[in-house]
Amino acid sequence: MGAPVRYPFGVTNVDSTDPLGMFGMLDPTKWHVFFDDFDTFTAGDWTITTTEAGGGSASEALTDVDGGALLVTNDAADDDADFFQKVGESFLLASGKRAFFKTRFKVSDATQSDVVIGLQVTDTTPLDVTDGIYFLKADGAATFDVICRKNATTGSTSASAVGSLVSDTFITLAWAYDGKGSLKYFVDDVHKGTLDASSAYLPDTELTVSFGIQNGEAVAKTMTVDYIFAAKER
Amino acid sequence: MRYRIKKAKSGFTVTVEDADGKVVATKSAADMKAAVKARNELFAKTRDT
């Protein structure tokens, strides 16, 4: 491990005439950043859509994992689900403004589950929302798709089977919007492809951090989320 | 808010709970299809975003 590079007078990303021009750290207001490492969890921060047809209850709680993680456990009927959307849709994607999303998570069953994670409009049907940029895995297959959707009926583009989940194995998914009409998507930090994110497909309504899991059979499935990062240029 | 469908003795109960877990709205449904419809209706009325 090498030694840190030292800048005792500070580092900045703004001009000297900027209000924070002499601030010795980077100006954090240049980007809107959401980052949850799940060292803490408050259910009231989230709009939660829960289905408990199995006669039991879903649960969500912090779990003992290095780095912090949220463990979501469904009730045990087929199609029982637990979906989370941060209260307050605070990401409006726009041309000229770069945006990023990155997450690390795992699920107990890579095949018998529906899984969604990304930015979406708040909805009680997160597996089929009208607007968002998100990864979606359908029940019956371990492969997942990436979707860029503006008003479901008028503009939606996607790439199928861009990667595969493995049961009880963490995966890192990410996308990067360049502000110029392209959306690169990544699996375990490897660039897998690019979607058209021009005005025909770029969501035009505010979105929020969203994730969740639905059972693909009558067995309780779990999702463990290590972290979620989302950022957009101001 | 939490929008919950839960199995009842007969059919399903749909509830809306506030940030403290207090139930602020309830509907009953005979089957899951009706429960999903009821949940969507409650969401439209009470969404906090």
C-alpha cells in the first residue's frame, strides 16, 4: 500500500472567483449525490410495497455484513414481494447533466425470483413502471435486463440478458448517463453495452432510488443490499 | 408509507401505514386481483411523493 498524495493547501473543482474558491475541499454542491451503505435503516424513509399472501410477514432489517447491508425477506407465497422506493423523487435526468447509478447486492435464489433495482418513478408495480432506468430480472431465469424508459407506452429501450445473477452471490451493477444521449451499463465494473438514452427514451419525470424482490415460487426469498449510489450533475 | 396486502381469514386486507407504522387506511378484498386494484387506488389517494 502506497502513501497518500498530500495537498496541504487543499484541492478544488471551482474557479478562484467562486464563493467556494478558497474552500480547501471539493465543492460538494456541484453534484446531487445519494449514497446508502446501509449502516443504518429507517423504514419511514422509504415507500414500501409489500405483498404477504403466505400468512406470515415480510421483514427488512440491517444484517451483519462487513460494510453494512439491508436484508429483505419476503413472506412465503408465490409472488409475495417487498419493494422499496426512497420517499421523494429527487432525480430528474436531463440532457447536458451526467448521471450515475451503482449498487451491490445479492439474492437467495437467482432463478425463482423477480428482482428490480435502479431509479424509478414511485409506483406500486415496480416490476413494470412507466419511467425509470433500472435493472430487471424476471422469474424463471437468472439473466437480467437493463431498461431505459420514458412513459412506457411511448419510449422504452432495453438490452436483454446483459448478465446473470448467481444465488447468494454479490454482484455489482451500474449505469452511467453521459448527458449526451448514451447510457453505458456495467456488470461487476465491466462495460457490457450502451443504450440509446436520447430524448425519446430518457425519463422526463423525477425518479427515486428503487429496489426489491418478488418470490418466483412459494418459498420466501431474500435480497441483501450492500450499497446504493446515485448521482447527477447539477 | 407502506402499502401492504396481507392474507386475511377470508380474502386479503389492504392497508396503508404511515412512517410510524400506524394504519391510516384499510380496504378488504376477496382475491389478490381485487387487492392489487385496491392497493393501487389507495396509493393514488395517499402517495407521499
